Amino acid sequence: MESEDIRNVAAVAALYDEWAQGRPGRYALIAGGVVMATIDGATATRDAVLALPSAIASALVVALWPQEGWRHPRLVIDAYRRTDTPIPTSLAVSDVPPLLSDSLLQGFLLAQLLHGEALAARETGVGSDRQAFPYLLIKDGVVLTRYRRVTQARQAVAAAMPPLTPVIFTSLRLGSLGPFSLMVQQALLDDVGSRQ
């Protein structure tokens, strides 16, 4: 996996406190392993992603407030990857810095790897069986299960006893923004204070 992806995911940890404080409408743009900017509004944030230099292959946008709509508060990250750059294909344990021993960050890192695999599958047409079950729950750096529909994943999270949290929900159905593919990653947490 590219070190840029690892550094970007590691930078998310620095935003936990700010996310927990809740700053609706504010987004942090992470690229090159650093928080490049904190931006007001979704449109301005998309414009900032599109304005990134072409040397930057991937970026993360973190919504700086807990999102509702599931049983648990969500930390939502939009992961962008240039479609004309090399696709990450593996992740060696030696590549992962100690900071990423955090199970949530391991989940985000696995999601980044799966983002690359989904891009490769889209380009080659291989892996269509995975697309039949595109919704994933990731815990402790491992894919727990795949679902055909979002509602199935939501029901599994809602019914879990003890709670699955923290767990990452994502989809292999990628969106796009200009030269970037987009994968939305959502960390479902026990409560807002659980990452502080």
C-alpha cells in the first residue's frame, strides 16, 4: 500500500477531539499525510479536492461532527483516489506505523485497500461477484461480512448484542468527482466520547 494512504489514515487520529466537539458544516481535508485545511461547507470542500495538485494520489475528507441516522454516532470520511494513479494492492504489517494499532484506523486502512481493489475490478470487469454484496462491515482490520443491501448492514448493527462498535461501514460501489473515485467510509462508535 502506498505510504501516502497510510499517512492520510494516521492523520485522522488527530481529528478525533475536534470531531467529538461537533462542528457541523466543517470538513478537514487530509492529503500528503497532513490536515491541509479545515473548510466550511460541502461545495467548498469538493472544490478544494478538485484543486489538489496532480502529484497527490489520494485524499480524505473528514466531516467534523458526529452524524446521526444509525443506532450509533458516525465518523464519516470520504476517501478520494485519482483513477490514473497506481492502485494499492497489498498492505504489509511492517508498513503500518505503531499509531495505527488503533482498531478503527486499521479498519480505515483496510477500506483504503478495498477502494483500490474496487477500482481495479471496475477497470478490468473482474470481481463482479463482490459487487453483488458491495456493503461491508469492517472490525479490527478485518471484513466481518458483506451485504447485498444497506438495510441488511444497518439491521445487523442494530441487532448486535453486545454492540459491534467500533465498526466501519463502507460500500464497494464507488462514486466519482472529476479525476477521483470516491468511497464513503463511516465509523460507527459507541458514543461521541469513545474516541477521545
